[in-house]
Amino acid sequence: MGLHLPAGGFPQYADKGVRAPSVTSASDNSHGLFRVPEPTLKQEIVDSLARLVASPCTAIMLYKTFSAAVYGIDANIIEVEVDVSGIKTNEDHFHTVGLPDAAVRESRDRVRSALRNCGYDIPPTHITVNLAPADIRKEGSGFDLPMALGILGAYGGLNKKELQDSVFVGELSLDGGIRGIRGTLPIAIETRGKKIRRLIVPEVNAREAAMVSGIEVYPVRSLLDVIHFVNTGNGITPLTVSGDALLGEAQHYAVDFKDVRGQQTAKRALEIACAGGHNILMIGPPGSGKTMLAKRMPTILPPFTFEEALETTKIHSVAGVLDPGVGLVGVRPFRPPHHTISDAGLIGGGMIPRPGEVSLAHNGVLFLDELPEFPRNVLEVMRQPLEDGTVCIARAAMSLTFPARFMLATAMNPCPCGFHNDRTRECRCTPPMIQRYVAKISGPLMDRIDIHIDVPAVNYKEMRSTSVPEASEQIRERVMRARQSQLQRLASSRQKIYCNAQMSSSQVRTFCELSADCERLLERAMTQQGLSARAHDRILKVARTIADLEALPAIVPKHIAEAIQYRTLDRTYWA
């Protein structure tokens, strides 16, 4: 079954001291990794070797392919240049230049083993791989595939002398298989931006890349698939998917608000928060249902628009947390980090900055349970993202900006023992202990949370009631109607704004006009409670959302009164 070289090797290479690439054995197809049938595989390798034999030694040359590197949540097209010398050496000399990281430098061993196990024996010569532009740092294993193709092309093993219309990304396994990479979606967007027609990606990343219209996405499973495709132009069909269909399939939840007994006041506050995208704080004793309520917030949020889903998928793809083969984040993210998280884990960071939890929660919910247990320096880094909706991470070599427009949902106990102001249990905490506990959360952070609610313990009759609570679907319908009103009102904005919480100060003045009664009520609350200018704007935004839920065009005094009520709890505990 093996393929044998002519006795004495290739005379064209003998006078130069170079051993041409050879076939060591036929590939065993019994494991089913490669989709190319064995006779076709043998013919492919024979054809490649024939081209190598027919080429004089002077044909050993430079070969160029295109790949891509991810920076932040964007990508750059990288030109992979492979130069093979005509001098045989006793040792392997494989050099990668162009600011490669450790994973890129290690690719020489993966590429050589993959080529050998696919039937190509690369002689020990000088191989230089340049990743241009050379002043941008390259990281990750996605350059394996274009490097392998460049080496084959430099030896004349490919039909085409150049591959100008294709971008190749993928990590090679030692047997020639192609593994998935991170950041496929931004690579596809950049490929379309550079007007390159074809993108060849690992099969597990193909659905993700196919979300981008205007390019042909080819899923591949092995290096031999790619060689066959480059040489013949067939064997792989481009993948097409429907983004709307994927979004429709994803709208399923394992939890529902009808599981929550009692807590009508908290449910009302959560409905308002989700309708307007407002931040919320829940304070209550242990076991009152704070975490249970927060976990059901995504079930009443409006479904993703395709643009929102694409933004969120881009971030998850770069961070490497996108589920393999999914292609699109179809439901709004719910991120509940543990209170031992570091500031870099929350906000993002690293030598090559990666998105943190605030960015992974973009267009979704960031839930911080047991809020006072988080280190104060970790909580304080959220101030700027809560205001701007972005995170800027600056390093000496680069500065990257990640989106971070999220709903902040938090929960905490009123005191260390958890039973302050509880009707059924006695609190054993002293006032100084309670003050120290709640002082872990700074006033500026509290000022950025629109709604503060008390979540008392549920009594026995409510828990054992036979009446069925309102389901998430019914609440969601009201939320979606309110969001639709907001989208129509904010459609004229130059920025992409989806809800009332994202309105600027000028938009608040435009869309939150008050009657004389509303003005007097708000002025009295501002004076008596000492509220800040930020609190003033946030009260108006919450009142506007309450009016939207009732489908009223104007804000009336009861809307202002309810919005002010949601700002009194911090004055009780933080007085």
C-alpha cells in the first residue's frame, strides 16, 4: 500500500544537496479522520510529488498565504511568507519572525509532524516564516495551517503559485487534523472588510464565521482536505446558515418566574429594571429568594436583535468561551462571577488584554451575589464601565477598548448575620458591625444603581399557596412592548441605544418632560434625601420606563413617586 520514491532520490536536487519532500507511507484511512478516499489521497500526493520532481532546484522559492490575528475584539489580516533555502543541513532550522508568541514559535513542531503524517517528508533545510506586518505581536495557534501550506507551496507542492483570494486559519494536530481557534467571527468580519472572497476555517468554527455575509466560508477537518481543495478547487462546499433561525432555536430557558412564590414587590422592580435596562440591588435575609429572582432575569429580557447577538458573539469568540459549533450567542448572557474574582478578571486584562466578566456580560446581566464580600478595589473598577458602557485597558505596547454595556444585578444581606430588620429572627450584630459591613460598598457605586429593593423572607402561606404565579412569558410580553416604545422614541439617536437606561443627559431632558406636580415632587425628594445630579437623571429614566410599561406618552406624578421609592433604601443603610 505504500508509495515509494525512485531509487537514488530526485536527481534534480542531488547536485544542490537537498533531499526533496518525499512520501514515507500511504495514509491509513481506517480511523476516518480524513474525508479524502485513499485512492484520491494517493493520487493527490503523487501529483504533488510530480510537481516537485518537474520543478528544477531554482524553483525553491518564497510562497505567500494569508491568515489573521486577533487584537481586542478586532482582527488584522496577516501575510504569511515562507522562504525555503536550497541548502541541506544536518539539523532542522525553522525560524518564525514577526513578533510571534510562544504558541506561534512552537508551531514548527506541529507543522512538521502534521506534514510528515500526511505523507510529506520535509528535508532539514533553512525555513524562514515571516508574519507581516512585523511590528504587530502575533499570538495563538491559528497560523499553523497557513504555515504548512506555505511550506508546501515553497517546494512547489501546490498547483497555485499564489493564494490571494483566501484566508486560512486553524491549529494543526500532529496527525494532520485541524482544531478550532478563538476569534473566528472578528476574523470573518475583517476578511469581508479586506474584500477577500474565501475564508477556510476549522469545522467547529465554521458556523460562527458563516454569520458574516459577503464571504464564502469553507469548513475543513484536515490538512489533506485543504490541500485537495487548493489543488482542485472542489471537495468542500461553502457553509451557509441563517442567523434568524439560530436566534429562534436558542430561545429556551430551564427556569421561569412562576417557580418563585411571593415577592410581588421584587418581581415588579425586576420587571421595571429589565424593561429599561436599569441596574438593581436586592437586600434581604438569607433564603429570601434574591439569587433565585436574579437567575430568572434573562427569561424576561427582550430577545436579541441580530446586531446585538453579533456583538456579544464577537466578545465570547475572542475570549474563547463560545460553545463549539454553536455559531451565535442566542440568549442574553448571565454572568455570575464568584466574589474571589480579581479586578483583572472582572474588568479584563493580561499581557495581551482579554475581555473580563463585564465585557462577557455585554447586552446581558452581570450578577454579583453577596456584594459586600467582593474586594472593594474590584467593585470600584466598575464605576467607569457602568457610566460609559466600555472598558479601556491601556498597556505600554497597546491600548484596547472592549464593549461593556450590561445590566448590573446585585444581592446582599443587610448585616453580617443577615437578619437585620427581620420580623422572625433576632439580629445579633451591633450598629458599628452593620456600618462596617455596608460601608464595603462605596457611595459612588451605590449612586450608579437605579433601583434598590428590600426582599423580605417569604411567609409560609405564600410558599404553600396553590395559585400559580405569573410566568416569565407574560412578564416578557409587557417588557417587550415597553422596549418597542423606547426603540421607536430613540430611533433618531446617532448612537446605538436600545433602552432608557442608555439615554444621555440631553436625551433625558428631551424625552422626560415633567408637569408642574412632577417637578414639585422631584424637587422635594432631591432636597430631603440629598440626592445627586446622577440620581436625578436616573430617577427620571426609571419613571420614563414605568410610563412605558403603562403605555403612557407622558410621565405622571405616580411614576415619579415610584421611581423615588426605589432610591430610599440606600439612605436607610448608608445614612
